[in-house]
Amino acid sequence: MHTKVQIICKNNKPYGIRDDAGFLFFFTKVSKFQGQEERYRQELEEQFTLADYLLTALQERGQPTPNAAYTPRQKLDGTNNSSVPNNGGTNDTPTP
């Protein structure tokens, strides 16, 4: 059983999902190219949605809920998206 399952972000992008024992998943790097900003934005949103889905699936398998201070992450366009987590995202340390 996994405990304290968390999404880890680096540079405001999903990096992986880990628990107390270590990383369970890593996300692929999304490359940013000139003139492809919309594709980049969409791929990041898809990664955050996938990260949220995986975190929820792990939690539903009997995990304690690590996000008592859960607040929706703000989308790249500035609007809120309640289906995507906000857990820091500026460094590689998990947020409690």
C-alpha cells in the first residue's frame, strides 16, 4: 500500500508521482518550440490532467488523502481548473 502519494512538479510541469518509498511514475518532458506555444500549453494541460487522474486512482485504492490543503491549480491561461491539482510545482520537493 502506498502512503502519502503526491504529484511532484519541476518548473511548473508534472515531473512524477511518488510515495514514501520513492517515485511510482515519471512524466515525459514536453518540448517547447518557437511558434508552437498552443501545442505546448495543451500538452502540459493533458499532463496535469493525467497526473490528477493517476493520483486520484492511487488514493481510491485505500491511500490516505495527502491533499487536505488541496486547491485547484490555475491553468496556464489564468483560469481555474478544479480537476487539476496545485501542489507547488516550482521545485522537486513534495508539498504536504
